[in-house]
Amino acid sequence: MSILIVLFVLHFLQRAPIVQAKEVDVCVCSPMNYQWSIDLNATCDSTSIMKGAVTGIRDFYCNIYPKIPTVTDLVPVIVTEVSLYELSTTLGTIKTGRYRNSVLNNGDLISFKSSAEALSLTPDRIPGGLFMRITSQNSAGEVILNDWILDYTNNCETEPFEGLGKDRIGWAVFVSDIMIDSG
């Protein structure tokens, strides 16, 4: 894992709200089902997710980098693995999902079912963010990684994602979701 991601997670942990078991007014605004499309032509600079206190996303971080530092061709041609980590409000891992042993190309879809679909969420299992690692290869077969993490505001006045391809972060384009509101 990149040192930048570690620093970013530590930054989030300093700011993450602590949800106590006695609280009953906690809003869960995470999508129940995520569907992402692969876009290997995108970059972290093309990210189009709105962030801030009045949005559904407090903050995010995106990085594209080679697994071996001497690699200079950061243009992916195929995806070889995708790992998703749904994070709690304290950024601990709640649920994981993996796509491996298959090749994904531009336009291919990734689906992930959130733990938010559970009817009886405990405070330590309330979704508070998402981390995705997309492992790809360039034309020479060298490994390139796209890591990104985002932190939900859990402000249910605003959904985290618009859907319909309007939300992009790195090589992932958010296509659709099904929202729940427990607040």
C-alpha cells in the first residue's frame, strides 16, 4: 500500500466521527448496491465526485501508480483485479469484495452489495466510506495500480453519488445505486 494512502487514512481517522452505540439518530446514506463501470482512459485528475460538508462525500483521495517504481508507462490496457473495501465511520473494514482471475476491459461492470442492506445495523457497522484498488497492466504487461478512498458525510439530505455515469474517480465510473435511509 502506498505511503500516501496510509497518510490519507490516518488523516481520515483523525477526523472521522465516532458513532456510539447509544445514538439512534445516525443516518445511513450509503448505496445498498454499487455498480461501477471501468474507464481505463480516465485519470485521478478527471474525478468528478462532489465533496464537502453539504454533499454525500466528505473527502476523497485517488492515486494511479506503478507497482514497480521504475515503470513509466501508466496507461492501462486491461484490469486484472478489483478489490473493494466498505469502511465503517471509523474507517475499519466492514465488508470486502473482489474480482480476480478475470480480465476486465473498458465498459465492463463491477457490482458490490453493501452491508447497509442489513435491517439491523449496529453503530460499528454503519458504512462511512469506500476504498477501491484496481489492478491493471499496461501494454508491456507491467502492473499499474489505481487506489482511491472516499469518506461519506452520512448527511442523508444529499446522496453520495448521482449515478448515470456522472461520478468518476480514477478508473471507476459510478453507474447506479439503490439508496436506504435509516435516519
